[in-house]
Amino acid sequence: MQFVHTHTGETLAAEYFDGSGYNETCLSAVDHLLRDFRTGESHRIDPQLLDILYDLQALADRESTFEVISGYRSPATNAMLHRNSSGVAEHSQHLLGKLSMCD
């Protein structure tokens, strides 16, 4: 699975699952890439989110790079974004590392 973060320009090629379990080193790299780029804070990204992305790629029969606009959000970042946009949920899944497709 490949990612590019649109705000930082960082890229990651991640083999997060090795067939028998999750690769903790790779999951930590995903956590870092998807950190709150405004504060530098990171949070464990739910591995089930990566499973969903993997399944989407398989269903689409494509191995394109995922373009990340927003990953984890610290409470301070989410509050600031919520104050400035009606499209940001006060209790966003971004705060939990679950990355909602909607907010």
C-alpha cells in the first residue's frame, strides 16, 4: 500500500500485514505519516482502516497511491478546524485515528 501526504509531501510504501499478523514497525510508520502535521502529535491509526483501504484497492483492481489530506487530528487542531468550518465534526473520528470519510 502506498501513501502520499498532500500537506507534507511525505510518502510511504507500507506492507502493514505480513499474512500472519500486523507489522508493528510498519504500523508505527503509518502512524507517523498520518500524524497531525500541524502539531506533530501522532496516534495509533486503527489497522482496520488499512484493511478497508486494502479491500477497496482489491475490489477496484488497482494499486494506486492513496493521497492523504488529513490523518489524525489532535484535540487542539480539531477544535480549531471545527470553529472555522461547519464541515468538521466536534467529535471527529480523526481524534481516534479512525479517519472518517465524511469529516
